[in-house]
Amino acid sequence: MLSTALQSAQHTLASVGGLAAPPPPAGEIKAQLTAAGNQLLPAVSAAQAELRALTQNAIADVGSLAQAVARGFDPAAAVRVLHGLGTAFDAQNARMTPLVQQLDGFRDGVDKGVAAMSQEQTNLAAQLAGLAAQRQHWQAQLDQINKQNSITSIIGAFIPFAPWAGGEIASEIQYGKSTEEALAEASRNLAQLTAQAQALQAAINACKMLATALEQLAAAVQGLANAVSLVRADLADGSVEAAVATPTTLKLFLIALTSSLQVLQSGAS
């Protein structure tokens, strides 16, 4: 059903648009996809409404024609009705063909955006590994300083008048402070980059879901476009001329046409 596919695409597009300040390049990609989707999806919705109305009217017209044929065969009247329907479905087919192409292009844009963000995620992973190693290094340094500082303090307590003890303690405290600062900076940088990586991954996941929804929507629209083309082929001049050859051929033609229109109506719902 087109409605289900369209609602899924609208929902996932809203999810992409609702991403909270994702890091580059996700921010720019989010803006581009949201703008494109907000133009394209309403166009799909409008095409759906047009197709629904057209199909409903066509079913009514064919039903009226079938009743008229039952009362008395009028080939000229039948030709006028069927040619009119053919013109209407020809116009509908012309509107749907570029719509399918636009959906395919939009989906390609989403795939390219996912690829760009995935590459940036790979870069962030390398940076995260480096920051984690730095943090581990400074933590080990601080642990060693604290251990050495404790030993020096104990010795100084037993030998309070040793001049080297005070100098050693002061040196360890000063070095420890600078090491703590380096550890804190590495921890901050690691936390910030981790948050960026998480936000970027959320954007990647949302865009992947959008790509899947667009694939389903494009398939639904393509299926309807194919169905419209088939109905249009049924209403081609040659087919209509063959149908109105006799009352029997026209009745059979109208039964088959009604069935095709009902299938199309179901797909457009």
C-alpha cells in the first residue's frame, strides 16, 4: 500500500530532521535531506490523491458505460468515454514517471550521505583510539607518581631532617599536578569526541532507516506507475477500437478494465 510506504518515509524523514545538532558532515547532510524530502514527499502525496480521484471516477464511468451497453449498444458513445479515460491516464502516467526518478535520486543522495558520514565515523574512531591511549598513559603516570610520592613521604616521616626528602616530595607534588592536568584534558577531549561519535552514529542510523523507507516508497510508486501504464495501454486507440467491435467484446473489455482499475485503486490506498 502506498499510504503505508509514504507514512514510513515521512516518519523517518522527521527523525532525520529532529537530530540535535549532529557534527560535520552530518549537519549539512541533515539540512539537505530534510529540504529535499519536504519538497518530494508532498509531491508523492499529491500524486496519490490525484490517482485515487482519477481511479474512483474511472470506475464510476466504466460502470455507467456498462449499464448503457446493457440498455443498448452505442459504439460512438463508448469510444468517447474510453478515449477520455485514456487521455486522463496518459496525463497521470506523465506525472508519475519523473516522480519515480526523483525518488531514486533522493535515495541515492541519502546513500551518499551515509557513505560520507561513515567515513567520518572511521576517522573519529582513529582519533578516539589515540585519545584513549593518551588517557591511559597519563593515568599510568599519575598512578606511578602517587605511588612514588607515598614512598617518599613515608621515608621523610622516619627521617624528618633529610634535606633530599622535602625536595623530592615537592618535586613529585608539582609533577603530579601537571600530570593530573594532562589526564583531565585527555579525559575531556575523549568525552567530547565520544559524544560527537555517538551523535554521528545516530545520524547514520536515521539516514539508513530513511534509505530503506525510500526504497519501499519508490517500489510502491513504481508499481503504481506500471499499473497506470497498463491501464493506459488497455485504453489505447487500437484496443478501444477492437473492444467496441461488438456488444460482447465491449462487455468483456469493460469487465477486464474494471478489474484493473480496482487493483490500481487498492494499490493507491
